[in-house]
Amino acid sequence: MRRLSRTATRTCICGSADASPCPSRGTERSLNACKPLNLKTELLLNPNFAWGPPGSLSRFAGVPDGSEGLLLAELLAKADAPLLHVSSDDLGMNRLAETVAFFAPNSRIVKFPAWDCLPYDRVPPRAELVAERMATLDALSRETVGAMPDLVLTTVAAILQRVPPRDRITAARIELATGQMLDFAAVVSFLGANGFHRTETVREPGEFASRGDIIDIFPPGNSEPVRIDLFGDEIEGLRSFDPLNQLTIKTIKQLTLLPASEILLDDDTTANFRTAYRARFGAVRGNDPLYEAVSESARHPGMEHWLPLFYAAPETLFDYINGPVILGAASRDAIHERFNQVADYFTARANAPERAEGEAPYNPLPPDALYLSPDEWEGLREARITIEYDGFEAPANGGQTISFGGRRTNDFAEARNRPDTNLFDAVRTRILNEQGAGQAVAIACYSTGSRDRLAQLLKDHDVDKVMPVAGWKCVISAKPDQIPVCVLPIDHGFMLPERTVYSEQDILGDRLVRRRRPIKPSEHLIAEMSSLSLGDIVVHADHGIGRYDGLDTLEIGGAPHDCLRLLYANDDKLFLPVENLDLLSRYGSEEAGVRPDKLGNASWQARRAKVKNRITEMADKLIALAAARELRHAPKMTPPAGLYDEFCARFPFNETDDQNRAIDDTVASLAAGKPMDRLVCGDVGFGKTEVALRAAFVTALSGRQVAVVVPTTLLARQHHWTFMERFKGLPVRIAQLSRLTTAKEAQDIRRGLDDGQIDIVIGTHALLSESIAFKKLGLLVVDEEQHFGVAQKERLKGLGGDVHVLTLTATPIPRTLQLALTGVRELSLIATPPVDRLAVRTFILPYDGVTIREAIMREHFRGGQIFYVCPRVGDIDRLQERLKEQVPEVTVGVAHGQMPARALEDVMTAFYDRKYEVLLCTNIVESGLDVPSANTIIVHRADMFGLSQLYQLRGRVGRSKMRAYAYLTLPNDRILSETARQRLEVMQTLDTLGAGFSLASHDLDIRGAGNLLGEEQSGHIREVGVELYQQMLEDAVAAARANGSRTLPTDEWTPVISIGAPILIPDNYVADLGVRLGLYRRIASLVNPEEIEGFAAELIDRFGPLPNEVENLLEAITIKRLCRDAGVEKLDAGPKGAVVTFRDNDFANPAGLVTLIGEQSGTVKLRPDHKLVYRRDWADENKRSVGVRRFMRNLAAIAADAT
């Protein structure tokens, strides 16, 4: 069973966990000094309230938004059976789970969410969501005392849908424990039949992998996956592990395995389906992939929509729980809407036009097969105790009506919008008035950070006795004159008899805060996802550009050795030992037209030397620019205390760590007295504009002017609106200058800039006119610099002078490049998405006209807009005609890159102004456009887009409180290439965008570097590839900083070693080739003994004891590092000794070498060709490896002693 609880750091004196003191008696009281909370005495319900008999209806009036969690907490205190609450949607359910956990932290709460796909869809529900549903069904099917939850939270869509029978859930449960005997084949069969997906690396719920005596599995109901260690048929150990780095977290004693699908596919369910399918739809003729797959006991995408055919008697959630049912007003309305919606979707499917050739048939079940009918719903509900509640005080209308006595608070919108009123003075006045009238006052915030910030702001405005607190116990224990500020995620505050709770949104205005989910660090995912694929273009440091052609096992020194096969010009082959994989780097994304180099030809070395010289020149220029900037002066500007915190508090999101870092660095640069030249990189919606807003605030309040230059009129409008909203009520005058500005307005703006009356101006290239003059320009903000022409960029440089310059770009800049330029160019990278930003539900499906219409109409009915993206301009006319036929109800605008710039901007502006509901376009919307009302994107022929393009496109939606959807459609009659299939699978698994952004930047390295360093450098990147270029740049900058004292670059060579032992990762140890290559890449980059030992421990943890071949591989890496330290270019070892070749026939410490030869004259000898011979008889491979390592460590130590 999953449990909702809040995590915290310390203990409040009332017993709550938090870092803040309890307000009840001061800060120095003991733990038991706070009045204990007795829920029975704190009830706001009628003390005489009692549950009615089954079939009874009780109504609560006066339960405003935000107080539902408190009502449920109090009902829980009166309940002796599990309660079932039905929310209108998943958003409300998740929010309620958090609020009930706040009001009743010891309650056991589980959620039963709805499928996140439409009725009669072709796609399955998300695996993570199904896992949560199955965990809840399992918890409800248990009979033991204490196993049942106290509260089940569900939604209208979930409760109206049929579920598997309870007895099937119980029968499918498997309990495992250490020491238990386990039939390996039976477990694998169970996992396959119960919806688990076999993979090489387990990362998501519902996945499993097996490697020898190890089974990795991520069962429903578990927060982490589990590793099962077997010794023969006995379970030797159970360990939970981190799905990101695959390392053990802790040892556990037992594990419950639950099905990962609501369809348990065995002989009985398969036979049920075949019989029922034919009975309903007649004999199967021709191509029916669903029927064919199930007949072969295989799973088919979307088969869940035929769930009732698999079970003789499917059940409902009411069969699992018989406690009271609780419904809000919105839920009651949503139930009737859902019945109508299901009927409409069924009609659309049943009446769909004849399917196109090659399109799979779709035989929809009638609504009452998969869903409850209205009569069934009423019958089931009326047989139970029902509680209904409403936000209004309503007269009794049958049944028992109880007043909760609450109403919604009046917010502070009027004070926020009046320029002559200070918001926090208004808050203080109202709080004092309410306290004077006997009301206790509390404030609810969305996060710990916003709680602490708001508490400080209130204190700064003389609101006394503000106390950040942990939980509801602390709130109700506060003294009457204290104001507890807590973390309670409600949009609107509420007023109850004797207590008022204001929300953060009541005070500061709309907040766009979502439920926090852990952001997956991208490095672990990318390390394995970016492993080489057949045909990839790669760059060898010594031999140039080639193509990866596979992994071969060759005999080297009489022992098997894994080598990468690389193809060069004329199909020449080069075999690269896996321990030297660090010589290989990715070329980049622009592979079209790239020609392989010729082996043995000098052109690669010449090309590389040329690029190195140019990089060195550029590094010198960058260092010189940085030094010159240090000598110039600019006005020191610091944020005004207090007022700056107020301005920050108006930001309607929680800042990400990257964003906070960018803001802090920018504000520090403004105060440094040197002209700032900072580049802020981050995807659209990641928060770059907020950095500009904070910088503009500091500048304007310091008495200096701000100019914001943008490439398009639409972007100017967006920024102007944002700036006006954020600076509302402040003594700052803001103007907009673009082609939409009238001649008279433009003249007034020029005059205002010249005489200093205008503080902030936002404009297009019109701002670059020679006729514009500023009285006291302090900050120049340039948005999307890459969209300006050369002449415009020169004019921007002229505007700069000694003012501060802040440049914003949506082009991803890789972190490696950021590190390379640290201290040279002021660069801030915002690669972390906002909390749950782009938690976009992504569907990958064959093109289906009914689904496309449903997706568009769903957005149409909720008042949103849709991007419809196709890969080629030539597809637009055909798709436009198809849209007119399929969805005549919506207006469609067309935009593509071949249109004149003015016409394109007009269409984009019209879409932004909501004159079109659908924008049919090519991937010109990939970056730069922020349309919060657009929450659905359909990508036609998704297989024709690159991974980074798909991420960027999906980034256009998901910026509002609405749930966003992305549909990636594929042709029905084509088989996807393996690369396209993997690309789309990655898109579906990475729905939190931390990794997505990094992957996008991984693909866009060339473009990003070009924008940052100039187009000439883009050409150089194409010459040598992305990764090698970045390494060369980092070395050149480091050398320039050290005034050439460091040799350039040190990483250009790698020792070649042969120790006559098998060196490989056997395929029976790590079966998947992609994972093996990812491990080889990591092994080749290991630097020191600690890293090598850590990696060995990880391999043992993930895959079991190390085979000898892997031990040899790690030993070879250790020896290679020692060779490098000793300046040894080549090492050949055999049974009778080793031959050492020094790099350039030179040794760093000749005197030390002579001493070594003298001391070991019988075993060490220097040949006339300057090669060192080490004579030893080694009995076996292990002794040889140990002996070579000791000798090389000795040589490395001698080299290090060179003076």
C-alpha cells in the first residue's frame, strides 16, 4: 500500500516535523509543552453528527475550496471503515491527497487514478499510473486487520470504469522473502503474463530484467525497484536500488509482487477474450492485430480498452470498498458529463468512416461493457452511505444537512491592482482587524521556500508574530495574536467560525505551482542512451572521422579482446580496443554529407592542427576580452532591500536551482562595478525572462534605464505584458516600441527615452534606430540574439559600451561548453525545468483520424489551442484539407518557413490572439513561441523528426494549469527503423524534462556552439566533431589562462597496451550490446583507483560477481593510467616479460631510469631502439597483470620525480 506523508527535517515543539519553532508558547519550550490535539474536541462538525444507515444521504454546506481536506480529516476521525472520496479529476485528487495529509498526517491514504487516455483510444494508459491503480486494488483486497487504507481518493472517470475481479488480484499476488525457494522460470512467466515489460535496465514501474542469478524488478506499490539475488533456486538476498545509478539503497526482508497490468494474460483470460470478441463482433476476417496478438498470448498496445472481454465477471471499485462515498459539487456535475462523453466517443468510433487501406480495425465495446451505466451508478451509490458537500450555504433538500460554516476568503486583488496602495500594508490591516474581531488567522503557502519568504516579507512590513510552522497541530495551537504560516497547497483561502486561512495566491496573485516530483538527473540516462549505434559518425583522435560498424572479439596476444570496428574511406577498417574508447568521440547531429577520412592520410592531422591553431587564437581573444572587461567601469547597482523581496514574491512559480543561480549571478554582476556581458541559456518556459525582470528591477530602481530588444513584434507584446504585470504599482514607466506603435506614440517614446521619463523600453529592431538616444542607459537585454542579422548585432554592440548587457537565448548550450568557458564568458545555464514543467502525456500511435479529431475537440471544448506540426511544407495542403473534413468546427491557421517574414509574423500573432484554434505548421514552432493556451500538440510523421526536435516541439505545450498532451503519429503501413523506434521510446519514458533538455542540447551542440562562439567556429566544429572540439577548446582556454605554461592539449594520446589476457565484458554477463557499449565508454574514462574500485563495486551490485575477463579489463585500465603517467606510449606483455615504448622515445626522468636499470640489471634493460625490456617469468595471467602493474607504478613514480 502506498502512503502519503510529508518529509521534514527537525521536530517542532508540538511534535510536528519541521525546521521552524512552534508558535504556541514561544521557542524555548519542551516537546510536551504544546497542547495535544484531540480531534474529537476540535471538530467543527455538529458534535451530534453520526453516520446514517446504508442508503442514507448527508449534505454539508459551507465547505469552500481549500477546506475539503479539513472536512475529510474530521470525517476520518468519526469513521470506522474506509472512506471513498470522488474528485472531478486527477488534479483535484492529487491536491486533496496533499491537503488531507496535512490535516490528518497519520491517516493511511491511497489513490486510484483514472486512465490517462481517452475512452475508446488506441493507446494504453501510462505504466506508472497502472502500477498505482494495481497497488490500490491490492490494498483494498486484503482482509487482514490494519492492511486496509483509511481513505481512498479517486476520480469520476476512475470510479465509473470496470476493473479486474477482486479474486484475480488476490490470486496474482506473490510474497517473496529471503531464504525462500524460487522457481526462476515460473517467476519470469508470471512477470510476462502480468504485464511486466522485459528490458535491459530497470528504470520505471512495471519493468524487469534478468542477468544470470539476478532479477531486477520494479513492482507496483514500491517506490524503488528491487534486486533479487538467487543462489541456485534460493533467494539469497533482496535489495532495493536506485533506478538512476542502479546501485543498492538498502537490504529488505520481503517483497510483494503485484501484477503490472489490469489484464492478467493467462490461458483462461486469453480463451475468454477470443470467445467474447467473436461473440460480439463476429468471425475475425483479415488483418486484426489485437485479436491476433491476444490469441498468441502477447500484449497489444491499447488492449486495456477491451478489458471486460478478458474476465467472465469484471467488477467495479464498489466491490472493493463498502464504506461511505463522499462527493463534491464539481464531482456530481462531472459524473453526468462523463456519461455523455463516453457515449459521444463510442458514437464517434462506431460511426467512423471506412478505414484506410492498411489501417487496423477498431471494434468498440458498447459503453455499458467497460463503464457503469447511469442506472448502475445510481443503484450502487444509493446502496451506500453518501456524503455530499458544497461551497455554498444551501437550504436542506432532503436528507441530513449540516453547515460546516465556511466561506471563501476575500483575496487582495484590489490592493494589488491599486498603484496608491501597498499590498502588505493592506494585508497587515486586514489581519489586525480580523484578530480584533476574535478570528485566529493563518497563511497557507505552496512550498517551504515560499512560506519562509512570505513570512519574512510580512515581518518586514511590521506584521508581528509571524511564525513559520510545520502542520495543522501547530496552526490550531497558536496563540490568538500569532500568525502561523504553513505549507498547505491550496489555491484559495477559507474562513471558518473563529479561524481564517489565507492562501499565498490570495495575497500574491495567481501561482502556477505543481506537485513536486523528483527530477531525474540526466547524466545516468544519457550515458547509456547515447551509446553508439551502428552507422553512427565518430571521430578518432588520431585517424579522424569514421563510422561505427560494430563490436568484434579478436585474438590479441593470444587472448580474446573486444574491439570496436570503425569504417573509413574505401571501406578500410580500424579496430579500436575497448579500453581505448576514450580516443573516440561523437561527431554531432549534423551528419548529412560528412565524408569518412582516409586511413594513413595526412589530411586529418592537418585539419586538426588548423582547427587547434584557430581555437588557440580564439581562446587568446576571449581571455583578452575578459581582461579588458575587468579594466572598464560600469555603474554599481544593488537591489533595494525589502522592495526587491516584494518584487521577487510576485513571481508565480517556485524558482529552480539553476534559475536562482542565474539570478544571483546576474544581480552580483550588476553590483560589481564592471560592465556585465552575461549570456543566459535555457529552453522556452525555463525562466530566462525572470532573470531579465529581476535585473531590470535592480537597474530601474537604481535610477538607470533598461532597453529590452527582441526579434519579433509578438515577442515584444509578450514581454511588454509581462513587464507591465510585474511592475504594477511600482514607480517605473514602461513603453513598447514596435511596428504596431503609432508614429505619435513612437515620437513620445523617443522623447521619453532622451529625457529619462521612460525607465524601461521593450522593442524590436526599431530600438536599434540611430534616432534613439538614452539619457542614462544602464542595462541592455537582448532576447533571442540568434534571430538578429549581422548589422543589427553590430548596432547592439554599439549600444552596449559600458552598460551592462544580458543576452537570453533558447538554444541549448551544453554544460561541457559552459565549463570550458568558465571565467571567460559570463554564462548562466538554466537546464532544469520548472517543477513538473512539461509533464506532458505523450502518446505514440499509428495515424488514426478518430483519435486526432478527439484530441482536437477535447482542446476545443476546454477553450485551448492546438499545434499541428508536419515535417514538410509539401504536406500542409493535404493535411489542411483533411482537417477541414475531420474537424470543421475549428479555425485553422497555416505557418511555415517559406512564407514572407511579415506574413508569418501576422499568422503567429493571430494565433497568439486566439483567432485560430489550430496552427498547422512545420517545425518553426520548435523554439521561441510561448502560447500558454496551447496545451495539445500533434506531430504528423513523428518518425521523420530527430529526438531533439521532438523534445523542442513538445516543449511548446504544458505551460499552464491545464494538462497537456502530445500525439506523435506514425504511418500505418510502414515499419519503423530501429533508430526511429528507440527515439520515440525515449520520448515516452522521459516525461520529466531534466533529462529531456540535456538530450536536446546533446543533439544541438553544433548550433549552440555556433551561436555562442560565432559562425566561423561552427565550421571548425564540423571539421573535427563536437566532443573533440569542446575538449580542444577547454585545453586552449586553460593554456591561455596560464600564459602558455601548460602544454596543449595533454589528452591527445592514449597508451596502447597488451597484457595477453582476455579483455572484454562477456555477453553472458551483460547481454545487451547497447548497455555493454555504454559501460565500455564509462570504463575508458575512469581516471583514478577510487573511480575504478567504485565502478567495480557497481558492476558487482548490478550484474553479479566479476568474471575474469572484466577483472582483466579493469586491470588494463589501471595499467593504462600508470603508463600515461610514466609517458609510456605502448606496452606489450607476455609470459616472459614486457616491452615498454616511451612516447617520442623520451622519458621524463632519465637519471631515475638509469638508477632503476642499475638496481635491476638482471631484469631491466634499455635496448638500442630506446625500448625498455622487463624480463620476468609469470606463471599465469593474474601474476602477469599484477607484475606489470607494479612495474608501471614504479616507472610512473620515477617519472613524477623529474625535476
